[in-house]
Amino acid sequence: MREEVEVTREELGRTVEALAARADVKTRAQEKAAEVRAAAQEKASHTITRIEDKAAHALHAAQDRTPPPVREKAERAAQAAGRHRALVLVGGVGLVVAVAVLWRSCRNGGR
């Protein structure tokens, strides 16, 4: 009989723990949020990998279709731009300002 009481007591203890875990809504919500967050991060990582693969493929396809003289000139222009970053930046800012002024001028009817 004592053995039966002990078994019943252990079962009751497990049942109480299970009910307490189900009643702990905050912990369950946190666990679910962690699961959703992990799934979202995994999906984002997978999507980023796919995008990077497609971009690399598109770049290689464009490079393969670009005639060598054009490719060489583009490489030299990129190298020159890298050496003269400040000038490129100033030119870019100037272009943005010019476009903004023209856009504003056209919006206001040329006034």
C-alpha cells in the first residue's frame, strides 16, 4: 500500500508540474516568441543567401556579355573613382543639388 501511495504521489507531482507549466502563460509566450524569432532568422538567412547567389549569377552573366574593351574601361574608371573618392563624393553631392533645384523649379512652374 505504501508503494502504491508513493507511485500515486509521483504521478500527482508530475501532473501538478505539467499543469503549472501550462498555466504559466508568460513563459509559454516567451518560448513561442523565441521559436518564431528563430524561424524568422533562419528564413531571412536563407533568403539573403538566395539573393546573394542570384546577384552573383547576374553579375557574372553581365560580365560575360560585356565586351572586353568596355569591361577594361569600366575597371579603370572604378579604380580612378577609388583613388579620388573625395572628388566623386563632391560630384555626387553637386549632382543631387542640381537635380533638386531643377525638380523644384519645374514644380513651381519655372518661377
